[in-house]
Amino acid sequence: MAKVIAIANQKGGVGKTTTAVNVAASMAATKRKVLLIDLDPQGNATMGSGIDKYDVPATCFELLIEEQPINEVMLKSTSGKYDLIPANGDVTAAEIKLMEMFAREVRLRNALKPVLDYYDFIFIDCPPSLNQLTVNALAAADSVLVPMQCEYYALEGITALMDTIGKLASVVNPELKIEGVLRTMYDPRNRLANDVSEQLKRHFGEQVYRTVIPRNVRLAEAPSFGTPAMYYDKSSTGAKAYLALAGEILRRRDKAGVQAAKAG
């Protein structure tokens, strides 16, 4: 059964979409079956996957509001070799309409049921706010991956974010866990970045990924070419970092599976 990971942080500009696109492509490169869901009305993950967000037959709006079957909304095999449920400005209307609907928090969870046995991983790129779309993502997910920059304000915000995730989880998804905290746009020459990184490790321990995503020009350039970094420049430090992250996620999953088997 697919592991569903929401990529979320209420702060914008921390590398959520870059992480969603590149970790999906990296997982697909390991021969895993991967679905990426773009839940952000900005549609950046859609464009970064080589899909014109203005020219898609259906989006998350049709999936969540009109209950169109997921196989009819999905686009097969993007430039990153993963499948995609796209988003564009129409998804803004979905957030408004969700407010009026019955069982609004679990519409994405229900929509995903037919494909859970097909995929190995489903990644959800969340909007940079805790709205009904993000609540749907957290209700559908097994875990949350939190990208963050090693800056003072980010450190302040992540504790509040974890608290919010915990409160939401208790209401809509008691099984929800923190998948991990990912340090993005990292510059090891920056003293503050190193200090914040150490504080993160002290506070969150093993939840902080060992993999660090560096500041990298190729990562920044790749979206304008509609492709993940590994297919734009596989030798770049950014592409290599996301491949390393995929490997770390896989090792954590395998370790958790072994521990669960022993406990059983």
C-alpha cells in the first residue's frame, strides 16, 4: 500500500514545491511507482513537472468538489516519470466550496482509496497556509515532511507548525506522524544556518533528515525548463541531494517495517 506523505509548511518560500517535484522524481528513478498531487492553486508543481497548468482537462477541483474519478483527473508519466494530479487557479474555488460540504476534511482521503494499492509513494504539495486544502492533505497522509530554511524566523515558526499539525491530527487523522524535518537552501558558510541546524537537531533529534538540500543554481533553474533537477542536470549538487533524500526516506520506511514486524 502507498505511503502518503504531505509536504507542508505554513511559511512560504521554504522549498516545498522544489522538494515535492524533486523527491517525487528521485523516487520514480528508483523504480518506485509515484503519484504527485499538486494542491496549491499556484500550480507550481504542475509547471515544474512539465505540464502547462492552463491547459489541463481537470485538476484537484474536479477531484475534490465534483468527485471525478482519480484516474480521469490524473496525468500519466510527466517529465519526472511520475504521475500527477495537477492544479491551477481553479483550485482556489475548491477551498471555498469545501467549506459548505459534508465530510469536507476527508474528501482527498476518500478520492485516493482506489489507487493506494497501485503506488509505492504519494506526495502531496500543500499550499503555504493551513486552509481546507492543507487539512485535506493532512487527513489523507500517513506523515508530514516539513521543509524549512535554517533561519531565525523559521525556527520560531516550526514549533508552532508542529503544534498545529498535532492539533489537526487529533481531530482528522490520529495516525498522522512527522515524517521528517528537511533543511533546505542550506549554506554551510552561514554561521546562523549552522547554529539553527544544531538547534533543530537538539530539539527534533532523529526527525531531522541527515540529508541537507544546498542552495543550488540548477535547482532554481530547473522549473523554468519544466523538469526536475535530476533530468536538467543530474550532476548538480541539488539533484544529488534529492536522490540522497529519497534513499533516506526508503531506509526509514524499511527500518520502521522491521520494527513493526518485531513488535507484531
